Amino acid sequence: MQYLLFAVGGNLLAVIFGFYWVKHLPLPYRLMLALVCVTLLCEILGHFSSAHHRGNAWVFNSFYLMPELWLTGLTGAMLTIQRLVKIAIPLALLAGSALWIFDITQYGVNVLSSASLLYVGICLTLIFLIVLVSTLYQQNLFKSAAFWLSVSVILYFSCNIPLFGMYNLISSRSHELLDKLYYINNILVAIRYPLVAFSFYLAGRQQLAEQRAT
């Protein structure tokens, strides 16, 4: 129940907001909506796989890492206004994909690709720091969908980077410690997706207002 409250509750809220405003969402936010749907399915599938003692690393290796990297990364590329950054982001995403392929080939799909997860965390944090800086020059900052989306990504990944990097090491030595540390991830998830839902609301409402004005 606690898992469903933290990991699924906020995610489901973002799905509801996203589909409510989907007709008015610009493309970057539709990409994020697709990611939210994929993440929700992965969280549910991963939870039930773990509950039945089958392990869930294969779920996140197969269905989460690359959608998170590419959908969130491309969203950042569309939201940034710097041309060089727009060019650099796809190259960074390709590098992350190569690392993922190497990890899966070396260690198999049943061992969480912590190196890829760490790369995803660092890469997306840097991308959305750039997006965040560009929003700081806008008027009505707190009404900016890009601002809240950037905050959601930066907060989640930057705070999780230590856990991502040491996940397999901690898992091999102490499952109890890993469970305790994972509460941090659950809290961050519970913060991230309501912020994403709020960004959907702001982006959809702004787009609707612009359509009515024309």
C-alpha cells in the first residue's frame, strides 16, 4: 500500500492531468505524457514481479531506461533555446544508449544497469538545468510550465544520483539498507509527478488561451 501511495499515486495524477489537457499540450509535454504512461506501467509491473519474488531489474532495464533517457531528453531539447545544446543533446542520448547496450551485453538483463541509470540521472539533470536557466528570464516564472517540469526532473535525478551509482553494490551487501534508502526515491517520486501534472495543467491552459486569442 505504501508503494502504491508513493510510486503510483503521483504518477497516476500526472496521467490524469495529461490526458485531460492532451489536446492542448505542445509536443514536448506530449512526450512527457508518453513517458509518464510508460513509467506507470513499469512501476506496476516491477512491483508485482518483485512481490512474486521474480526480480524486477529486467523490467526497468528493458522498458524504463531508454524511454526515460530519450523521451525526457528530447523534451529538454525542444524546450531549450540554445542551438548548440539542441545539437549536443541527441549525441548525449546516443552515448547513453551505447552505454546501455554495453551494460546489458556484459551483465545481462536481470542485473540493474546502474551505470546506465547513473548516466541517465546526470545527463537529464544537466539538460534540464539548462532549460531551467532559460526560464529564469521569463515573466511570471511560477506560471511557466517549463520551470516546473525542469524542477521536477532536476529534483528527482540530482537527489537520486548517489543511490543510482551505488545501487548494485548496496543490493549485494544489504537489502535492508537498500530498502531504507529507497524511501528517498519514493518521496522524490511523490514530489516529481505532481509537479509534472502541474506543468501539464500550465502548458495546456496557456496553449488553450493562445488558441482562443487567435
